[in-house]
Amino acid sequence: MRVWMREIRHCKGWSQKKAAKESGLSPSFYADVERGFRNPSPQNAQAIASALGFDWTLFFTQKIREMSRKEA
């Protein structure tokens, strides 16, 4: 689970459906990314990060990936 991603979304007051819409992604794909079931392509990572307001490279940073695994 990408708790960090969920927390950013919650700070904006958005549902997963709203975040998916703002990212231009399907709600099911967005949910899978947030839960850590799928990894986004660089293009999708940029779309999500742009909508939520964080650096898209966080998806590909080793420290964040390790944190996500520990939280699961």
C-alpha cells in the first residue's frame, strides 16, 4: 500500500474516484496503484503526481518503494 499517496489524496479531500478523474485514469487503475497492486508507467506517474501535487519520481525512488512494502 502506498500510504503516502493516500495521505496526499486525503489532504486534498479527494476520493479515489476524484483523484482518478483528475489524473485522467480509470478509478480501478488508480486504486490499484494506490494500493500498490500495480506500478504506474512514467506517463501515468506524471499524471497522478500532477493532479495530487507531488514529484512523479517518488514512484521510482527506492526509499519510497521500501516504505510501501513495509506498510503492506
